[in-house]
Amino acid sequence: MDFVSSIKAKAKQAPKRIVLPEGTEARTLQAADRIIEEGLAELTIIGNIDEINKLVAQYNLKNIEKATLVDPQNIPNKQKYIDLMVELRGKKGVTPEVAEKQLQDPLYLGAIMVKAGDVDGEVGGADNATGDLLRPALQYVKTLPGISVVSGAFIMITEDKQFGENGMMVFADCAVLPNPNAQELAQIAVATAGTARAIAGFEPRIAMLSFSTKGSAKHEMVDKVVEATKIAQEMAPDTQIDGELQSDAALIPSVANKKAPGSAVAGKANVLVFPSLEVGNIAYKLVQRIAHAEAIGPVLQGMAAPINDLSRGCSIDDIVNLVAITVCQAQAK
Ligand code: ACO
């Protein structure tokens, strides 16, 4: 079974409640129709009801009637949400008036529905930039206990089966935190271990990447990765984490034998943690384009509940697949 089929099969076993805040976006609504048809999730769709109904008729969508539709102008639990928002962010200036105004924004409404426990997760971003989807989630849903940073991982599937786990690897952070310090980088590694287990379905062997292997170069950027490796090992003593490693030492057994003999990770890493967003974002796109790898994500990790961001160039399939992934994250929570 390929990766997408296995994720969908897992989602179907215990569908979770997912909110789609961009219900008046045509691809999102067509994807919602398929998600309901395939039994992947129970959906709440946010948007102007007349506009949603127009799209339902235009695309002849038979299953949307099984979703819960919420119009931001007529929110059933509005006072409950306002109270929660003021409780959570009153000190940051959120008054009942500010909360009421924020709730008219579907991205804030989606995030607060997740926080209130009315849904298990959220998928958006077909119509909004990454930062705009993430900001309400970072402000209200916040991070998992023990984790202070949200980051974004990609499941990379290469045709060359010699790498990672039969060609599958997890890369992070490729999407969120521009310049993590050592503590934050360690948290990214630990969160990515969780993504490898819950989504990729394998036990992680994590390489903390740098331009140096085991002291071959001296630089403060290398020091950061060395320190992050130590912190990550302390945070997750049962997870195989090693660094600092260059990417060839991480992936190629003969190089690993020379540069990092005895390492449990070098030469067979299936999770690559990059030292900064610049490196991670550039690396995943290069592997995707030059090596024709499938890049699935970003899967956001470290958030207290699963919330995932689509690319604005996404296809209907991408939306369906990301909802299935979000359901699997909610199952693992
Ligand atoms: N993890 C946890 N919390 C965070 C994070 C994070 N990574 N970043 C910000 N926060 C929190 C802050 O602590 C703050 O909380 P508070 O208000 O309770 O004090 C809140 O979120 C807002 O923080 P700001 O710094 O004001 O948030 P801002 O909107 O400036 O930035 C954002 C957050 C949007 C995630 C920003 O870091 C960003 O734009 N990152 C890059 C995203 C991007 O463009 N990625 C590349 C494209 S994606 C791709 O190619 C796949």
C-alpha cells in the first residue's frame, strides 16, 4: 500500500472532527465533498452559507449536507468563544469587543473551535498565507506541554529506495521558525520524532545536520547543532538522535563509516533536522525538484492540537490528503 493510501486507511479507522475555515474556496469545498464520501473525517465548514450553497450547486456536491456549516456572521457558540478568548488573551489586550471582531475572521474562528474542543483539528491555507493561518493558532491553541515551538515537517518520498526508510524520510523544520536556537532546535528534533512515528509510521533515526561531522569544523553554527543534539538526547533518551553530521555522513553508509564510526544514526538516518528554516526550506524543495521526490506537508508539529497549512497552489487531492494526515495526528494525540 502506498503512503497516501495507508494514511487514508488509518484515518478511516477512527475519523476525527476537522474544521475547514475556507469553506467558500472552490477546491476546499470539492475536497470536503470527497472527504465525507471517503469517510475520512467529520467536517465543520466555515463560510457564508449562501456562497457555500452556490458552490455546492455549481459543482453538484452531494455530501456537503452531511457537514456542519458555520457562518461567521451567525456563530452558535459565540458567547462561549468570546469568554474563552478573553480568558486566554485578556492580558494581551483581547476585550470582548476585540474577540467578537476576531471571530468574524474564519481563521480565528477555526482556531478557537479547536481550542474549545469543538473540533479535533483544522486544515486551511488554500486561500491564505502560512503566517495568516498560523498566527491565530499560535495565539490561542498554543503548543504541547514541554514544547514551546511549532515547526513544519515534510514527509519526503524518493524513488531511490536506498535512502531513509525504503525511500521515505522526514525533513524539519522546513516551514515555520526562521532561526531556532539550540533549545528550539532540540524541540524540533523531538517533535519530528513524533511525526515520524504518527504519520510516516517508522521508528526515527534522527540526524542533526550541519556542515561539520563530529568536530570536523569549528564554528558557532556547528556549536549550536552540537548543543541541540545534547539537549534533544536528554529530552528523548529512548529516541536515536545523533549529530552533528553532514548530510553525506547521515545518509551514506561508506561515508558514515569514515566520518562517524559507531554512530547508530549515521549512514542510515531517516529523519533529517536542519539547522535553520533557510536550509530546511531550500533542501526540501531541491530534493523535490531535482530528485523528483514526493513532498507531503508541511505537517505542523508541536501545536497543542493538529492544525495544518496548505500551499495556495494546492490541488483537491492535496487538501484531501492533508485532512487525512490531520486526522492521524489527532488520533495519535
Ligand atoms: N512556535 C510557537 N509559538 C510561536 C512561534 C512558533 N514557531 N512563532 C510565534 N509564536 C507565538 C509568539 O510567541 C506569539 O505568542 P503571544 O502573542 O502569545 O506572545 C504569537 O505566536 C505571535 O507571535 P509573532 O512573533 O507576533 O508572530 P508572527 O505573526 O510575527 O510570526 C509566523 C509567526 C507567522 C509563524 C512567522 O514566524 C513566519 O511567518 N514564519 C515563516 C513562515 C513561512 O513563510 N514559511 C515558509 C513558507 S511555507 C513553505 O514553503 C512550505
